Amino acid sequence: MKNSDTNTHQAEVVALDVLRFLACEPERFSRFLSLSGLALQDISAQAGEPSFLASVMDYLLSDEKLLLEYAENDSLQPQTIVSLRQKLPGAPRQ
């Protein structure tokens, strides 16, 4: 597997973990659903789509408090999360 493939896979794994993190707290998950316009059944249908995973990462990165909470919870540096977001579709140019 190429390094870029590995990085993309790692980004997708982290995005799925972010989704798990959001879903673990009802208020946090409810806010995500509300702001994204998604219904619960949409999540399972789209969870494997790279563009959906990118939107999950974008949501996390849009809220510094939430980003720091997730980073601490999963022992990741916030900058690592930002870098991984760049490996998914639609990433803003740096």
C-alpha cells in the first residue's frame, strides 16, 4: 500500500472514530445531526463514503472546544487531525 493510501485510510479511520465520539454523547450527536441536516438512518448509509467522512472531520474542526476534547480523549495532537483532514476529499488548500 502506498504511503498516500495509508494516510487516506488513517484519515478515514480517525473520521469514523470522530463519528463514534460524537455518537457517545446524545447532546453532542443531536447537535451534529441538526447542523448537518442528516437523519440517523443517513449516517449508516453514508458512513463509508469518503466525502461524508470529510464532512465529519470538517464538523469537528469547526468547533475548537470539541476538537480539543476529541484530541485529548484519543491522545492525538489537534494538528494531526488537521493534517489527516487534508487526505480526504474537498480539503481546503493549505
